[in-house]
Amino acid sequence: MPEVTLGEIADLIRAKNAGPFWITLDVFLDAEHYEAVDRTEVLTPDTVGRLYNVDPDTVRIFRVPTVSAIKISFPRPASQGSLHDHDMHGGQQEVPLAGLAIPRPEGRDP
Amino acid sequence: MSEQHTASARHTHRSRVRILVPTGMLGGGFPPETITRGIELGADAIAVDAGSTDSGPFYLGTGQAKTAAAQVEHDLRVLLCAAVKASIPLLVGSCGTSGTDSGVDWIAGMARRIAAEEHLAFTLARIYSEQSADDLVAALTDDRIRPLAPARPLTEATLKSCSHIVGLMGHEPISAALRSGADVVLAGRATDTALVAAIALDRGLPAGPTWHGAKTVECGGLCTTNPIAGGVLLEIDDTGFTVTPLDTSAACTPRTIAAHMLYENANPFELREPPGTLDTSDATYRALDSRVVRVEGSVFESAETYTIKLEGSALVGYETITVAGIRDPAVLSNIEAWTEFLTTLIADRVSTALGVAGDTYDFDVSRYGYDAVLGALEPEHSSHEIGILFRVRAGDQATATAIAKVANPLLLHLPLPGAQSMPSFAFPFSPAEIERGPAYEFVLNHTVAPATPTSMFRTEITTIDHA
């Protein structure tokens, strides 16, 4: 099945701390791609758990149709500023999500 | 009284408040003309955040500020002069980055100096938010403390391990200070929204638009199309709120405004504040023109229990670091094997040469240019150069540095397993070790139910007169 990555179709994917104990990721899409991603049902807690090596039961996913965005939040795997944390602000964690393969919406160019 | 009469009376007596938020962080700077413009647009108050946990646990751990004093004082001078001249209040929240008592005093010292230099007179309120571990242990015994996911139930030991603990004040202590006649309020740790909420709720404006408006503007211009151009003017009224950028080239759009509820928030629709929860799921965002946005439909639900969120930072050890550059292609093409070899040998030598027990220290080897930032999540693995950052944490500084010194010959000369010759990697400076000093971690993610909304906070009011 033809595929694109989420990063190729999103306007913006950003990652940031939501307080010291959570990471939150926002995927901003245009309206059509937002609907298409929603239909593919690819973005699930299990997918996120696999991508980020976190327990799927702790993953929260929200659809925000007002801004055609999807928000994904989960507890920080490493405590902020701890010895094994390499991203104090959580700002570079969007890469795995951006690389997620999405089945290409039919009849559309990427 | 008929419904129609009531509605028109309400319309005639429609109340509103305008709040100028110049920047998302005091010290972050702003074009001075944006302040002039905000005052011209009828600002009733200036509110600015001065802290955050985003830069890590060191600031709460030590009570030191992240921001440069000169930058903070520069911003404060502009705002204080503008506020006093316009006879409107100035509110600063989470003083000194973590909102510790020393942070409040730090900004208060600047305010006094500025008052003397600029010949200003104003009533100053300082609101302190630090908490004693003993008081919180009593609250714990009383069963008034709850964990927030993913934290576990709190223990007395954790409370006592903190070097500083703060409670995030809501709007009530700030409102009380304003009602006592304060012109300038310097608050310790407060929720991002508390300053704006204090001004609006005091005037009887509705909670939904107040808390949602407050959240939208707390980062200043971040809710506009040009975040570095300056801050915003928030107007809250009986039925909603409006946001206007202060820089004439920037714009607020429905998307930039709506998107700010997502910023640094685990949940895009709900925000818990001390008195309850803001729910924006039915909010509507409308462009009034190409630059100004109107929001209606935000609601606020009072909670059964009023709660104050706690932040606490504990000393967890002392750290030393070393940096080494690897350009050797043979080592680079086997960096995983090299790192494993390094890690094993360091552990062995620390044990035999220093006699330091394995569970009393820990170290991290991160490989910049390879997978330092994303670790096991990194999809790309090619590199022509890798910077090794070796970081060790131990119970005291001397031990941390001793471990770094034991690691030094390995970081400098370790060949691949079985290699014939001994390399020398690229160290940038001498000595190779940098002592980072004390290391801290955030250890509280809990709420406490206080006796009253103001009982956990202490307010001092002083008159400053250099006019």
C-alpha cells in the first residue's frame, strides 16, 4: 500500500514538556489530511507505545478538530534533568512520530 | 423584572478588563513601543510570568534564577515605569524562575532600586509560596495530599528530601493583595493563569473566559503569528475574551489562539486550576478582523475540593563530566561495541581501584552526532564524527570526579576490542573533567487541599516612595 510519513503530510509536529513529568506532542495537519489520518486509525496508544518505548496504557491521544490537530501525551520515560535524560525541554522528541508511516490517502498526492 | 429589561441592563453595564502581557518570560525582552501601544489601547493592568519548570530542577533546588539579572531588571524597569505612569497595577508571577522566597526578594530588590533611580512611588506586595516540609507532613497525615499521574503516593521521606518546596498559588492571594491597595504584586510560584485571573475575577467577570483567556496569553506573543515581535492585549468581558497583538505586524488568528491550549499541556481541552477545571471543548474562535480573535464558549467547573499543586526539588548527588571527540573511522563504524567495552571497563576499574560500590554511583555515556538526543529511539545511525559526553553522578563531588578520572584514560585511549594499536581521542580542554556541582531532581507531583485558598501563602505589603 502506498505510504507517506506523518512528517511529510503534517504542517508541523512539535514536542515539549507538559510539566516535569509528561511529554506532549502536537501534530498540526490541514483539514483534509486530518480527516485522512483519522480514518486510517494508525495513531493508537499501541503505535505510540512502540514508537516511544512507553506503556500504551499511559498514552493519551486527543483529536482537536478546531485546529485539525492530534495531541499525544505520555509520562516522561526519564525524569526531567535526570542523569539519563538528554532532552531537558522535551523539544526534540517528535522525530519518531514524524517517521510514522501513514497509508497514503487515496487519490491524493503527498 | 422582565427578561428583556435584565438583558439590556446587563448590556449597558457590561464590564470588561484589558490586560497587557508583554512577554512570556520576564527578562525575555520586548520592543518598548509594544508597551506604549498596550497602554494606549486601554490596558487596565500589566501581567507577566517570570518562571517555569521547563528548564529543569536546578532552579527550584537551589533557589537561583535562570534568567540574567540585567535582562530581568531591564524588562522590569520598562514595565514598572509604564505601570506607575498609567496608574495601573503590575503583576509578576513565579519570581526568580522557581518562585522561591529568594526569587521574590530578588525581584523586590530590583523594584526598589528602580523606584529610587526613576523616582517612583507605589505600594508593593510580596507574596511568598514556599512550603515547609513539616507542614506538608502534617497535611500528609491528615490525608490531604494526592498524587497526580504518574506519581505514586507521597512519603514523608520524599518531602524531607526536598531542598525547596513551593505551592502554586491561585488567584486568591493576588486578589487579596490588590484589594489591600497593592500597585505592584511580586508573587512566588503561581499558576500560569493566576495573575490574569486575579484581575478579571475581582471585577466579577465570568470564570470560563477568564481562565481560558489567561492561559492563552500567558506566553505573551506565542499565540500570534510572530512570537518574537512582542506581547498581546487580552480583553475579558461578560461573554468571552478577545486577543490583540501589540506589534502591528503580528496577527492573532483563530488557529494561533486555539493552538495555544495545546502548548505545554498534556490535555488540549481541560486545564485544572486550584478552584476547578477549565473546559474549552465547546469554545468557538472567530476572527474579528485579520489580526484580532474573539473566543466564546469556554466554561469553568468548580471542583469538589480546592487544591494547590506542589513542586519540590531534591538534591540527588554531585556530577562531573568529560567531553571527548571521536573521528577515527574504524571506531566510528563499531561505536556500539566500543561503548559497551568502555562501560564495562569503567565499572570494573571504579570497583577495583576506588572500591566504590556499584549502587552508590551511576554514569551516562551519550554519543552526540549518533544517538545522544533520541537514544534507543534514533532511526538514523551514520556519523563521521561523534562527541562523547561522559557524565557521572555520585554521593559527593570528590567521588564523582575520582570516577571521571578513572574513566579518563579509557575515554582517551580505549581501542576497539582486539585492536592492535592504541588511539588517542580528541579532548577539547585541560583538565578534561568539569565539576558540575550538585544535581537535583523534581520529586513532587502532588496536590494538597489547603485550609483556605490563601492559607499556604504569606503576603507582605510595603510602601515605596521615591517620588
